[in-house]
Amino acid sequence: MPNSTNTAFQLWYQQQKQNEAKDGAAEFRQRLNYWHTVKMAQATDLPIELIDLILSFLPPNHVEQVQWRRAAAAIEREPRPTD
């Protein structure tokens, strides 16, 4: 009996670790997507809410959204004009 309990615990523990790894990856992707959205807002002088709204109409892996995010990643960091 101790072996089956131990095995069940090990299985549960492995599943928890895998879920934590998935959650961490999802959190990282969410932060990266937000960073790309911020860069696009800076480059276009549009409010970040508008960029986020535009992208929200497309599924995360939609070709256009992926292209937008790649373009945002390619934007150099430049300060916005303060005029």
C-alpha cells in the first residue's frame, strides 16, 4: 500500500510541476505581448488601449496579429517627442 500512495503522490507532484511550468510560460507570453503592444503604441502615437483593442479582435496566433507583434519587436526604442 505505501508504494501505491507514494506513486500517486509522485504523479500528482509531477503534474503540479508541469502546470507551474505552463503557467510560467503563459505569464511570460502575456508580458511579452504587452511589451510589444507598448512598443507599437509608442511608434504610432496611438493609445495603448486602442492597439490592445485592435489586437483583441484577432486570435493570438492569427497571421495578422503575429505580423503586428513581429513588427513591434523590430521597432527600435526611441523616446517619444514631448512637444
